[in-house]
Amino acid sequence: MSVHQRSMRGGFLIAAAISVFAVGCASTPPATAEISRARTLIEQAEKAGAQRYAAVELDQARNKLHLAEAANKDGKRDEARDRANEAAADAELAQARTSSGEAQKAADEVQKSTDTLRQETERRQDQATTSPSPN
């Protein structure tokens, strides 16, 4: 094989490698779906009252969403996808903690009502046992 043939063969291999790399990079789609999902979950958590019960998780979700959007804009699609998925997980956790907080609040209200009824029942029983019976 001549020097010219070796040079052409080497050039062809380099060009082929660059083409494969370029196609591989271009085939990674933007993280649009993941970012949209995270944004939707954050909005749902906000509407559910997560600021009250899970402010830390909600803030973490928002911060990770901003990081995902910036990475996506910079073409760092895998990083964008990872941050968006983390934001979605944080938003889901915030919503779960909110649901738990609301359930606990409702349980506390039921317990308070039960205690009030019990006290009223005891008071009436005490009155019935201490009042003289009419003759």
C-alpha cells in the first residue's frame, strides 16, 4: 500500500468517525417533554398548597427546572433531561407531602370534634347524675 493510499484511508476513517459522532450528538432530542412534565408537576404542587406544607421541596423543584432549561438551551440535553426528571421527582414529593399535610389537618379537625363531643357527653352525664330527680 502506498503512502498516498494510507493517507486517504486514514482520512476516510477520521471522516467516518466524525460523521458518527456528529450524528450521535444530533440524534439526542431536546429535553422538551421532560421539562414540560416537570413544569406541569410544579404547577400542580403549587395549586395543591405545597408552599405551605413542602416549601423546601417545591423550591428545589423550581431550581432544578431552571437548571434543566439552561442546560437544554446550552445543548446539554442529557444534563437537561436529568435535571428535569429530578425537578419532576421533587415536585411529586412536594405534592405528596402536601396531601399528607392536608390529610393530617383533616384528621386533627376530626379528633378535635370527637374530643368536643366526648366532653359534652361527659358534662351531660355528670349533670344527670348530680341533679335531683323530681318527685
